Amino acid sequence: MKYFVVFFLLVLSLTSASAQEVIHSQKVTGYLYNDNTKTALANVNVININKVRGARTDSNGYFEIDVQPSDTLHLSLLGFQSLRVKVTNDWIKNKVAKIFLTEKAIALEEVVIRPFNLTGYLEVDSKTIPTRENYRYSISGLTSGYEAGQNSAGAFGKVLGSIFNPADMLYNFFGKNPKELKKLKEMKKDDTVRNLLESKFDRETLGVLLGIDVKDIPEILQRCNYSESFIKTANDLQIMDAISGCYEEYKILKKR
């Protein structure tokens, strides 16, 4: 009888723990408006940072998205200040909310276009025009990517050195952010998130999802042996794939 009671209490505690761990997702809805004109905002990107799931507002500013209590939604639209909104129990209970975004005050900088001063002599002009850019490319059947025009002989040493140098940016980032980096795989699963990242070049959403400062992203990619031209011209989806690939290489090297 004594052992039966102990067994019963053990099963009860495990069942209770399992029940507490299973939290079903719920949907919340909302309408997004221009704070100045009070008109509906279409195509606003709504991303649940915790679940790495996305949605987009329709022509009426309406959206719906899966959430759990205390999740954070990141709202962004070109020309407007991004906003983070906490999901509260009241919002889940009432289902719908009205949210207003504020327009950015953008000052356009002067752009100076400098033409090439050609002399007409091929031998002279060929030395003044840049003839090579660095591009990342892949070969079918191989998992690694390569930089055209880059000497990649030091790539292995860079990553390997990052692992054994505690002060290195790559070690600090990958070593201290394992939970955030797991989101990389989740980002690839959601079409809305992927489409958003593919259309953006400001690294803002990527920084929010990974929980890092956007200023750190170029240095991380440099440590992974990506060229400066790739870092400057790639969209956020390409940057995400680059960081993901570098992280996978880091894990393999660390196991060795």
C-alpha cells in the first residue's frame, strides 16, 4: 500500500507538470492605423518574436496571429517607426486591439555621383575602373559557400581561432546566444518572415529576432569570412542564411 501511494503521487506530479508545460496557442487580432491621419495601414509586418511567426495587415489594417500570454509582437512598415507590443491577458480575452504607428521624419541626404574620368586610352582607363566585386556563390552538391575573388585560405583559421579566443566576437556571439540562434531554423519555416526578410536591407527585424545589436552583424559576418560587398548589398534573408551557415560551421568545429 505504501509503494502504491508513492507511485500514485509520482504519476500525479508528472501529469501535473506535463499539463503545465502544454500551453495552447491562441489568436489575437488587431487593426493598425496611421497615428497622424487615423487611416488604416496595409502591409504592416507583424512578427511574434517569441514564436517566430509572422502576419501582414490587409487593406483595412487588420491582422491576426498566434500568440501566448507575454509574447512580444514587432510591428514594422517602411516610413514608420517600428513598435513592440506586449501580448496581455486582456488582449487575448478581448481578441481585438487598435494600434497606431507614427511616421518617421526622414531628412534626405545629398547624394554626390562621381563619374569615372575616362581618358579614351584603354590602358589608362582599365586601371581606374573597378573590375572585381566579391560575391558569395555555391556549387551544386557542396554544402559550403565561397567568396569569388577572395583568398579563402584563412577562413578555417579565422573560425577556429574564434573558438579558442574567449574575447573573440564570433565566440562571444555564438557561445552566449544558443537559444536565440535556434530561432534561425524557425525563421526559415514561416513564409511571412522569410518574405519580409527578403525585402529588407536594414537588418532591424533580423536584429530583433536574434536579440542582437544590428551594429554587431557586419563584424560577425567578417569573422565568418564574408566579403564587405556581400555584407553591404545582401538582403536580410541572405544575411540570415549566412549567419545560420556560419553557426553550423562553428558547431562542427567546436565538437572537434
